[in-house]
Amino acid sequence: MTKILVIEDTSEILNNILDFLEAEDFEGSGATNGREGVELAKSEGFDLIICDIMMPELDGYGVLQALRADANTVNIPLIFLTAKGDRSDVRQGMNLGADDYLTKPFTKKELLEAIEARLKRTEQQTEQLKQVSEQLTLLEKFDALTGLPNWSGLEGKEGLLPEAIAQSQSRNTLVPFLLLGLDKFGRINDTISYGNGDLILQQVARRLIDFTERLQGGGAVRIGGDEFGIVLPPVTEKETAVAIAQQLLQEIAQPYQIERKSIPLTASIGIAFYPTVSNVEELRRQAGVAMGEVKQSGGNSSKIYTRPLFGFDTAKELELASDLRRSWEQKQLQVFYQPRIDLRKKKISSVAAVPYWDHPRLGPIPPAKVLSLAQEVGLLREMSQWMLQIACQQGKIWQNEAKLSVRISASISEQLLNDVNLTALLMESLKSTGLDPGYLELEIPAEAIANAKNLNALASQFLQFKRLGLHLTIAQFGMAQSSLNYLGNLGLDSLKISRSLIGNPTQNAPILNAIIQMAHGINLRAIADGVESEAQVNLLKKQKCDEIQQETAVSEREIRRLFGKR
């Protein structure tokens, strides 16, 4: 039975509404003031709330704000029922997030129509979210272009890797994982068009399917772009995997017929082994390193991953990581900002703080690379906290010196998110800088949310952030996330789509569309990260994405110029 809470301080009206609800087969509960109503809403599950505005202790506006700030009540539809009928009153209620607004006196018909409309809308949203979730689940498992399983097809109970491991008969057996990348495929796309390039990818997928079927074991997945993963049946000698990889290279090298033209193509293969590596991500990383070395040597060959002497895969990476630590210790890093553009309003909506490192020999290092290196050398938590403090300081400086009020987002690393003192740290940063909390946005990595062991504790932590007045965004949201079932209960404001999906928006269009629909279905703004080209912008507009975050990072002085400030 549908449960409806009525918050009304006039007992006669309250009882009349409750009698009416009972006559219409609804289960009604009543509260005579706002504070009592909020407590009741939080302690019991309701499908709809009808609320007066002018009440003692806590008025209707306060009730709505309290409900929208709580993860357990944020999505409950609320109808204001009040004598405050001025246009400004209606506008204020709707701006706070009310779902409908009825003025007194009202008829039973009007009330019933409002209730049914809200319940129907909620049912439609729930069904839409369910459909989008199912669609996204399908897209998370299969590549739309080739029909192959995607990266997620390697793991899970029915994944290719567990199946191959189950076939292993002894401790000495190895399960080979091959990462195959097509050689100079970007040049082929430029020559014969991306559409024809997609046809080649489909033919490559078909050949991989036929090849693995002949092996009577293993299988292939599409990683993304021109890369494919292949799990081979168990082997006892590594050389056996190399021999199979060479046979596969011969299959791939057979010309492709496109528009009556014969297109030559080769590939590079990197090889890693289970149980030498026990998790899929490390298998992919090792095979990727080996494949990269093959490509640098000219391609059309295969190579087994060889573990480097130190923790980095190349001397250059080790040197770069060392340089980063030195630059960090010497306080040579800066914070730059990537503008976010509201696609509908066509103007800057906010800016995102990112690390800026001008390497003395290599020049500016991309922010994503800086953060990756920081993770490797154990600096990510410190860097995250530092950028948060700088963002608060800079926001206040802009407000005071340039009369510029713009929201700044700061990324919170998983280590910092798990710090029990994070809320106190945020409060201290806001207090010391004087920044209004409404101008600070926290970006929480999707992986950190997915890894949370206690979702109730996480929701409670986010509620503390919301009570401070902060905006919350789930960032780096991509194919690997499976948190759809509880995202709507975390009090988030926005969802930022991973740049890995933005790099090839045409290919990933179905996935982008599903994620954007899902975000809108739970009242989140969709933000595309790492946008560089006009083509990406145009496609994201068609997908009804709300905002884009530009790839280019600029100084605080340039931000002032973009806003027409000095």
C-alpha cells in the first residue's frame, strides 16, 4: 500500500486529509509540525509527503531542505499544500526542490490528481532508471561495435579468465593473457575514414572469435580503440603461448577487403601469465608494457613481459617519478584550472583545480600523468590535500580582488576520503580562507565509492559534507562502475564521465547516452571530462550532456581574463 505522510499544523485539515487518503486506499500518517514531520520521514519509509508551509518550530521550506539533505529522504516526492499562493511563494518552493504546489482552499479532486501525478511520475522515473540500468549493464558487458565481450568479460563467475583457470590441471600450468594492438591504425582511419576503420575492427573481431574457437578454449574481448584482449587455454611452457601468438599475428595480417580495396594491417602482442600475476588489472598492465615495446621495435611481433629491476617499467618513468618527488619537495608545482562549460548556457559554470608541473626538460606534464606518478611514489594524498587548500584560498582571492565568484572543484583521493579527520580538515580549510562552502565542490573518484566497505557510513559522511554546504560530484565514472543501485542515495549533485569514454565519443556514443540518462534519472548533472575537440562538444550536446570540462589547464590569471576580470 502507498504510504503518504501529511505534515499540517491545523488538526482539522490534517484529519480531513488523512480520512480522504484512507478512503482512497492510501496508508496515511500525520505530523502536526515540521520538526516532527522530518523525524517521522527519516524513521519510516514514505512514498509521498504532503506538507504545509506556515508551521511552528520548522516551516515547510525548512522541512524540504532537511529532507533533501538526507540520503534516505532526498528522493521522496513532496507536495506543498499552503495558503501562501503568491507567485514568489510558488517559485521559492519549486526552487528548493518541491515536486508540486497546491494552494488552500483546495478540492479533493485537485489533491487526488496531484498525488496520482506525483506517484505516476515517480513510477516512470523508477522504470526509466531500471531500463537505463539494464541497458548500461548490457553495454558494460559487450562492445557495441564488434559484439565481443568488453573488459568486464574477463572477470566474474562466467569470465574468460576464471574459465581458463578452472581448466588448469596442475600448479605448473600457466594461463596466457595476450594484449593485441593494431599497428598504426590511426593512420588507416585517416586514410580510409573512421567508418571504414570500424568495419576493419569488426573483421578483426570475427577473426579473433574464429581463432579462439579453433583453440577450443579461451576467448577474446575488446579493450577499447584498436586493442583486444585474448585469453588462451592453459599451457605448460611460455614458448607455447609465443607460438600461438605468432599464429594469431599471421591471421591478423591477412589483407582486409574494404570497398573493393585490399587493406594491409599488422598487430603487436604483449603477453603476461596467470598465476605469475593474480589480478586482471596487473595482467593488462604487464601485457600493455610488453606490447608497447613491440610497437617501438616496429610491430608485427609478440613479446612476453619482463619485470623491470625497479618498480617502474622504464628508466624514463623511474626518472620522471624521481623528478616529481624532487619538484614536490622543492614546492615547484602549481595549481592550474580547467574551465567547465555549461552547454546550454554556453558559458563557464565552474573550474576544476588540477596539478600543474612544468618539467625543466620536458615542459608541462599532463595533470592526469602527474596524479598517476604521485600515486606511484606515495604523494597522492598529500597532493590532494594541498590542492584542496589552494582551491579554497584562490576562490576567496578571486572574490575579494576580482569580484569573481566561481565554484571550484577539488579532487579528493581515496586515501584522503578514508581519513577520519577529513570533515574537520574541510571545515578548517573553509574557516582559514573564509570561502563560502557553496563555492567549493568535492570530486570523489567513482572507484573510491565502489570500494567503500560501508555504504551507510559513506552516505553519512557525504551528508556531513552537504550540511557544510558543499557540492559533491562522483568523478571518473566509466564502464567499470557498478554503483547504480545506491548512487541516488548519496546526496550527490553531479556525475563526471571518465575521459577514457570521451576520447572516442562516436564509438562510445551508446555508453555515453546510457550514463547521461542514468545521471538525469537520479537528478545528477552530467559532466564530460577531458573534452578537446568541437566534434566531441557537438556529440555531447546531442546526448544532452549538461557540462564539459576542457582538457586545457590555465593559470588563475587566465581564469580572470576568461571572466573579463583583471
